[in-house]
Amino acid sequence: MIHPAALPTLVYSDERGTIRDFPLLSMAGMTHGRYSRPELEDLIALPEGSELFTLPDRLPVGTDPVNGEALLFEEHPDYPGRNIQAVAAFMSPAHTSILTAAYQAKENPLLLPLFAYTAVGWHDGRFWVAGFRSDDDQRQDYRHFKQPVINRKTEKLLKRYRNNRLVQHLGKCCLTYHCPAARNFFLGRWEAPLPTSPVCNARCLGCISLQPSGCCQSTQERISFVPSAQEVAEIALSHFNRAERPIASFGQGCEGEPLMQAELLEEAIGLIRKQTLSGTINLNSNASMPEAIGRLARSGLDSLRVSINSAQKKYYNSYYRPRGYGFSDVKDSIRVMKAAGKFVSLNYFILPGFSDSEDETNSFIDLLTQTRPDYIQLRNLNIDPEWYFRSLDFPSDQPTRGIRTWLATIKREAPFLRFGYFNPFLG
């Protein structure tokens, strides 16, 4: 992994959204309002396919190149009085953040959209970000997506499956929202999505498909219908017959909780397994219904990915705001799936300053010891970080380890685990 030869400089945005660097200050990172100077080992070149965001109502913070002191950058260096804004990177898939972007918010700032905001700087003609590659799998790498090819193959399958509502829905996900999973379905490779549920039994702060009016905007539309088991099976079988090392996954960003359609999933899995034993059938879920998980495992479900923001009940509840289930049900679902001899991943939402805090780290290790999942997916939490900490009433004086030290600790304390970013093909 390549790191910069020197600490990158601070970057900022002018009123027109043009991003510039300020050579007199080095970049900074932030964890729950605390500023720090990144180590060179924390930094990698901005991955291809990443995006840069300007942060409205937020002034950039850099560090003194000599002593590392955090310094607020308040005005345009060439045009005093003009507004400037902080800048953050949204890293492409398979990368995990070490530090969030450093800024100081103005009074009553606009709520940031549901993305992850990683610290970014400029050095030697390129951008550098505080993060690391967490999975070598290339299934969502930018270079593998050629839009003319995607357009052609998508139109072809939309015509072939014109009567399958789920294929038509995925066509919009592919062409409008550029969903990598939907794109890969139409390209006939890797992991295909199987959204089924327009409803949910949680009200997540960071739900990317449904937000209340006046809150941050959802990044995509939620599916508006429940497909039939035949429509679901048709997609999965088509994908299994075309792709190498294929995976088909329930539980997508464009739906609610798939366990709300447990009977449909059970029927669809049965239809698939009657025709083939190949391919990995996966469920991305909040794991709120242990009994339903048991039925799905018996019907042929291969793997379960359980999404959690915290191993502490109070913070889990503050983020998920569950309806009709509790954190104990989540743990029971993991146990049920493991007892059936199936594969379990934890989709653990990473946010520097929270995930690596002492209490959270200790609670996470306890959860791993109690339930013994197989795999941890190191996914960045897509949310305005200050809103998250405020909503959870998370104390500002919590000591933190740093994400790299945190990960080393988890690997040492739970040596049975594998780590990555994507749902693995199980062969």
C-alpha cells in the first residue's frame, strides 16, 4: 500500500465549489470533534471512483506543519470576506475510513446527506485520504463499470424480462442510482440484489431509502411493491446460471427489512434450491426475527449478514429505533444461524471516535465472544457525524484507540474472524 512521502496540505472549497489546497497548513482529521494530524501510515491515494464533497456551513480545520496544532481556516486566502467550506472524501467501496474530515460547524448548520465523510488532503499532484483498503475483492471497483456496456446489457435484460417487476425495478437502480449490485446483475457477474420489502420494523437514523420530511434526504427510492416468489427466483436462477462465484442477496439499500417478507423469502429460496444447489443465497438483515431466520436456514439460506452500529444496547436502540424487537433478538438470530451450520457476517458500521471508543470496543469483543460470527464487514457509517453523536447522546470524553489500533485489537481478541467489506461467495 502506497503512502505519501510527506503530510498532505489542507484542501478547501471556494464559493463556486472549486477545490483548492492551502500549502501553509497541513491536513487534519477528526474523531468526535477532536482534531488530529494523520500519520503517514493512515493515508492512501484517493481510490478511483471516490467522490469529493464540499461541506456547507463548515469551516476547514488544518494543522500547523511544525507543531501539529489544529488551526481553523476562516477565510479565502486570496479574497478576504469570501466564504469557504470544508471538503471531505466519500471513498469508493472496499475502503474503510480512519479519520473523518476536520471542520468547525457554524451555528445551525445544514444537515449533511447520508454519506461517509473521510479526511482528505493534497500532496504531489493528487488527493490523499485517511483510510485503508479493507477488501481485495474487485467486484465494485470503478474500472470494472463501463457505462455503454452497462446500458446495452441492461436494456437487453429489461426487454427479456419485461414481465418481471423486480427486474424492471433493478433497471432503475442500475441506470438512475448507479447501484453497483444492480449493475453487476445486469452485467452477469458477482453479487446480485434481491430487494423484496417496502416496509421495515426499524426507523434507522441513517436509513438511505426512507427519511421523514424535513430530515436529511434519502439517497435512493425504496421499492414500492412486494415481488412474487417466482419473480425473485427467476432473477436468482438467471444470475446463478450466468455468473462465476455467484451470490444473490436479499436486503438492499432500496428496501426495508426483508424479514418482514419472511414467508416470501422462504418460498423463493425453496424454488431456487429445487433447481440448483449452486450459488450463495445471502440475507442482509437487522436479524430481528430469530424464528424466521431458523426457517430460512432450513429452506436453504447460506449466509446471514447482520447490520449493527453498536454492540451496546442503548446506542443500538438510539440508532435503529426498533419496533417490536430488541437487541437480544439480534444476538439470538446469530446463534440460530450458527447452530444451523451456516455463515454469519456482521456488517459493522465504522465511525472514527465511536467504533474505536473504549466502551464500544470492549462491548464489541464481548459480542464476538458470545456469538462467534465468521466474518466482519468494515463498512463506513453513512451519516452526518455530529448529528450521529448528538442523537446518541454519546459523551465527548470517551477515550479512543484509533481505527488501526482498534482493528489490531479485534484481530488479536477474536482470531477466529475473517475481515472484509463484501458478502463472500461460499462455494
